[in-house]
Amino acid sequence: MYLRIDRLQVELPAAEHPDPRAAQAVQELLGGRFGEMSTLMNYTYQSFNFRGRKELKPFYDLVANIATEELGHIELVAATINSLLSGTTERGESPDHRLAGVAGVGNPHHFLVSGQGALPVNSLGAAWSGDYVFNSGDVVLDMLHNFFLESGARMGKLRVYEMADNPIARALGGYLLVRGGVHQVAYAKALEKLTGVEVSKMLNIPRISNETIPEARRFHEQAVHRTLYRFSPDDYRDVDKIWNGRHPEDGGELRVADGPPEGGPTLPLPDEPQVYSPGYHPGELAEIAARLMRGA
Ligand code: MN3
């Protein structure tokens, strides 16, 4: 089962300016083949279906624990898209062509289908697909796939980082590059323990150091790239049987943090009445909620 904490895994700045094109690019990190929905669902199904989990507990713990972190990553990407979409259309309650300015800009479904909110689609607007989930049931093959998936995800993050220059998109990219790097190393280590092959010699893929990316470097300075968070009050304790030793890039010691990161607050999302979100007359809805809060 899952518990939920109403915070983001990392503090994000609000979008510097409304940016529907950046929002469209960042969608690739959500619903793309190598996006966070894919890492989430691959590891989630692998953990649900894991046979021999008692005998292979370190490997089961690893994939179940990383799956849980990925749930928070889709939340981070959605928060970024939502902040980028805030203010992209003229705010107001009169239906007077307020959306005309975004005709042909970014993903039209952000305005025509959702209330300027994130969608489970890629940057082309194509829906995320369950076909992206690979779960052969063979632990070595699944770990090899996961190493490949994190490498493809890293490629996507680097390209979105280059395409979207809004500071929130870059902050997101920096953090996800560091956390995806942890997962890349973790699956490499799992393969090393299972097979003896030194997979970590293939790191990084692509071979660009996070140290060259300012928004990632600051997390390296805090050892976030060497930390595996344990996302459970009391379970998945045997991740440390795999996440141990030295980081292949800088030789620093790997550590397991006994709990989630402190993170940051969720971002405020202003009313956008021109797309009827949260309603055509948000004030009336707010009055209803205020009455509930007063117990009236
Ligand atoms: Mn991730």
C-alpha cells in the first residue's frame, strides 16, 4: 500500500514566466517512452509481479523502493508543467476569445481538454502507453532493461534541459538527472552482484557529467547523487545490500537515507476561469468550501 505526503520531493521555483512551449517539451519527461510514467510503471509492475521476493529480497526491495520514488517524480514533472501553463492565457470570466493567443502554440490539449494542466502524454501529445512496460519476470533481464531505461531517460532529460530554458524546467531537469543517475547506478550495481559484470564501467550514458550542469551540480555538493532514499516507514531495508561501496564517477561513499527527502512545498496554482478551472465562477465554489470549513 501507499502513504502520501503533500509535498514535492524537491523545492522547485515557480515558473519565471508563462511558457506553453516549454510545457509541451516537458511533457516528454512525463508521458514519453522514457519519461517518469514509464520508469514508475516499469518498476511498479516488476515489484507487483516479483517471484522469489523472499529469497531475492535485496533485488525486490530495490525495485519496489525505486518505484515509489518514481511516483514522486511524475508529481514533480506535473508540477513543472502546471506552473509553466499558469498565466498562458488571458485571465477572466468573460468568454471573449481569451484563448485566441495560444492557438497554434504548444499542445492545444493543454487548453482545449485540460484546465491548463499536465496530461499523461508525450511532447507530441500522444498518450502514454502500457506497451512501454517491460517485465519479463527474469530478474537479470529486468535489471538490464531498467539500466537501459534509465540511460534513455537520461538522454531525454538532457535534451529537454537544452530545449526549455525556463528556470523551473532547468531545476526539474537538474534534480531528475541526479536522481535518475542514482537509479542508473543502482541497476548497474544490481547487475554486478547478479552476474559479476562491471556494468558501472559503462556509466554515464550519455557520457556527460552532471557536474557540467549547474542545476545538477548543487545536488552533487549535497551528496544527493550518492543517496538512496528509503520510501517506507519500515520496509525495503535491504536496499543497502546493493546500494553500497563507491560511486563510480567520484568515488564517494554510497549511503541509504532512512526516509524520504525533506523536499519542498507544492506550488500555488492560481485560478484560470477562462478555461473554467476550478470553475467558471471560482469565487462561488470558494464560498461553498469556506462554508464547509466553518462547519455550517
Ligand atoms: Mn525518475
